[in-house]
Amino acid sequence: MRFAATFTILALAFAPLPALASSCAEQIGTIERRLDSAGAVEITGLQPGHSLQTGSPRSVQGARLNAPSDPNMVSTADGVAAARALIIRAADEDHRGDKRACENTMTEAKGMIGALP
């Protein structure tokens, strides 16, 4: 009986834990994919070390022909570059477990990206 209890405790102690992604990590992944989209490449060009993401089942089927209704939401290469730096910062904050700071940084990054074509 004692052996069985010890075995059970050891089995639980060394069992692999499920990988839990934080909501911020999911946001980071989503925005990173967005920054490798055809619209982002149209604004910034293909960045070194990145690949163009195509074929998303949720992608827009046609290119937007008109500018965003809010002029502050126009995407620029500088804004996308700043957003990439913020995403690195957000990933570090998420890794440290600072969920609120990560979410705040991601909100800032999304604003810097603007409305990609």
C-alpha cells in the first residue's frame, strides 16, 4: 500500500504539465502573423528573417482600395517598426508573468500598426 502511494505521488510529480498560453501570448502570436501579412509587406517590405503569411482561412478576399476613415490609423513603415519593438517588450513582460504590462504594451503596439491594407 505504501509503495502504491509513493508511486502515485512520484508519477504525479514528474507528469508533464500542460502548456498554458496566456491571453497576451496569444495576442503576440496573432499580431506577429499580422505583421507578416501581405498588407504589412506592402507597407514595410519583407523584413529579414520573416516570411510572408498567405492562405489564412479568415483573410480578407480583396484589397482595400480606399484609405481608413480615421487618418491617424494609416499604417506607416515607422509605426510597424515601432510595433515590432513593442512586441518584443510585450513578450518579455509576458515571460516574466506581468500580464497587465504585457496587455498594455500590446494595446500600444496595435495602435502603432494602424489599419494595414
